[in-house]
Amino acid sequence: MATHRLAEEQKKAADHVLGRIDKCAAEIQANYRAWGLDMDTARGLVNHLDRVADHFEASVYGERSLR
């Protein structure tokens, strides 16, 4: 039972991390002009965050989760 609980805690923590990465990307998309970023720079940042999230998700949940 304790192992199952640990897995649930790990899942919650991983989901929290993925949610924070998504929130960062959304904030960049919503505010890049106000922050003085050009669209290409903002796009690059968001794409990089997306790749980081994909790698993290694959390492936590396995490659199948990206399909």
C-alpha cells in the first residue's frame, strides 16, 4: 500500500511540474510584447519549454505518453 501511495505522490508532483511549465509557456505567449520580446524569441522560448516538458513527461510516464 505504501508503494502505491508513493507512486500517487510522484504522479501529483510530476503533474504539478508539467502544469507549471505549461503556465510559463502561456505567460510568455500572453505577455511577450509587454516584456519587449519579439515573436521569434517568444516562439523559441515556448518551443524550448515544450521540448523540456516532453522530455520530462517521457522520463516520468514513458515514451507512450507522448503519443
